[in-house]
Amino acid sequence: MNEYQPLDCDLHDYLEIACLRGYQLHIELIDGASLTARGLTTRTSSDKEEFFCVENADGQQEIRLDQLLAITPLDDNAQFGRVEFQGAVCSF
């Protein structure tokens, strides 16, 4: 996989809301793949790569944040709609 590119800081808020609310999400990846899963949490590895931890019928998995293209909550009363993740990055 390519060198990790940090996500725009403001976009982290959407992932946190999705996890806190337990939203079922349609998740689109930059490689064209997609999945439906519930957001659980985010984590940062020791080498500063960030991951979105999700769960669906296939079990739990981690998605590196710079591989996210978009998420769309499938819950009726979600606090946000489709969010695109590619574009600006957050520098530390």
C-alpha cells in the first residue's frame, strides 16, 4: 500500500459521529469497492496510520482512512448525508 496520507481534520468528526450513533453506513473505497457496515471506532497505529474500524456480517475489519472515498449513513434520522473524504489533508 502507498505511503499514508492523513485525512482532513474536519472529516474525522463524521467518523466519530457515525461510531457514537452506531450508524449503518454505505462505505465507498478509492479502489472502487464498497461495503455496508456499522462504524465502531477509529484507531491510530504506532507509525501514525489511521484506521476506521467497522463491523458487518463478515466480522470486524479496519479500513485505512486514506482509502475512504465516501460514507453515507443508511439510518433514517442520521445527522449528516454522504461525506466525501478525498481532497484536503490534515498536517500534524
